[in-house]
Amino acid sequence: SLRMCVVAHFLSLLVFGKAIHAIARISDEFWFDPVEKGLALRSVNSSRSAYACVFFSSMFFQQYSRTAGSRPCQKEKRLSLPCKLIVKAVLPVFRYVNILERNVEKCSISRNNNEHHITFQLLCKHGVVKTYNLAFQECDPLQAVFAKHMCPNVLKVHSRLLADVMIHFPTSQEEVTLSVTPLKVCFKSYTEEDTDFSKTVLTEIHLSPEEFDYFQVGVDSEVTFCLKELRGLLAFSEATSVPVSMHFDTSGKPIAFSIEDMALEASFILATLCDMEKGTESQQPPCSSQHQER
């Protein structure tokens, strides 16, 4: 079986739980993908217009091993297959992450290939042990096809600042438009042409280049994307205190929000609306399922 172990000091279990909650905003299922260098959690929505991947390196865990038993070489190929889990089954394990990090001393995760389930075991204070056995389904690898290094526009900002901007948009706001020039950045409410403005709250927030840790605008651009998925990434990134990078081009091409530090990295890739096809998303969704050898 596959075994991992997490010590629940303040950041580890809190961050892992926040990652599950962020992934849950994308789809009702996610890929649990253990590889040699660490554990990847991936998700894509049904229209393949939003993709998320959170990768925890082996350094994130107190103990990380992909193989066990006396003959690990024979199991290596079997263990390399990712598996799918239902989000609603996993969320109860990490429902109250702020309380968990105070009461849970250790969280161990193991995968049993024979019984086709993943076990989450929380070792709590006072000897209390909570065990969750969750069924999984083996599946093909999932990978986004998006070369963010080719994007002409790159913004890097502290997650707290970006969260402070987004909190001004009502929870009912489904999409937001990001507009950039070399002189300014603007986040504003996106509205359909037939919107009744007398009944709509419009929000527009301007930022100067000096407020960003890194600011590169190669082309004036205005991209519109869904806010729901971004809110999940922001809650996760705030738990890590890592800046958020944005890579994007012109409308209709995907935008990537990513964070990275020594022990983890995350990338959320969202489709944007096309100018020529009002109200429809990019004809080139950022995600695809790929059959590939690791």
C-alpha cells in the first residue's frame, strides 16, 4: 500500500485542508496522484474551462513513501496510477480545518490497492483516533496544456492584497474582468449586455504597478473569468502566506493563477470569455486528460 504521514503543526494540516477546499470549488471529484517527488491533487470542471493542481513535495510531509512491503519494485507500476475521489466524501475529514490544527496531532494517509480505498486517519489529543476509509477509482492522468511562460502579462501580488480586492465583489458576482495597461490594473464587475443596471451593484478597483511584487505588461489586455474558483485559491494561498502570480494574454486565452514555495506549488487555470463570442468561453479550454508514461 501507499503510505504518507503529516505532522499537524500549524501550517501542514491547515494548508492541506485548505487545498482540499480550494479543489472542491472546481469539481465534485478530484485526482489523487502520488508521484515519486510528492503528492498532486488535481481537478477539472465538467466543461473543462477550469483546472486546478496542488502539488505537495515530499518535504511537506514528515514521512512520505510511495511503496511498501518486501517487493516494492513489483508494485511500482501499480502505485503510479492516480485515482479519483469524490470531493463530498473527503470534505468532512477537513471540514473545520482551524479546529483540526488545534486538536489533531498527526494525520496519516494510506492507500490500499487491494481494497480500493484511501484511509485518512486523524490521531487526536487524548488518544482519540478518527478513521475514514474512502473508496477510489483508478483513472488516467490529468494534466493541463498551458504554457504560462509564453504569456506576455505577468503580475505577482501578495495573496492578502488580492483577497482584499476580491472581498469587495458580492458573493453573487459570478465573473470579474481584469484590465491591464503598463500604467494601471483594474478589477471590475462583469455584466451581460442586457443587465438592468438600476438593480445591479457594479464594483471597480484600481491598483498601481507599485502595489505588485512583480509587474510585466507586454500587451494591453482585458480578460474575464469566473470568480468562484479564484476565491478558493485565495483562501488556500493566505494559509501559506505565499504571493499569487497571474499569467495571461488577451481575451479568449486562459489565465493562470499560481503560488509556489519550497514545499508546495499550486496552479489554477481558468478559461476567459472571448470578445467575438459574447457570453461564451474560450474555444480552446485549458485542460485535457492525457495518457502518458511517467
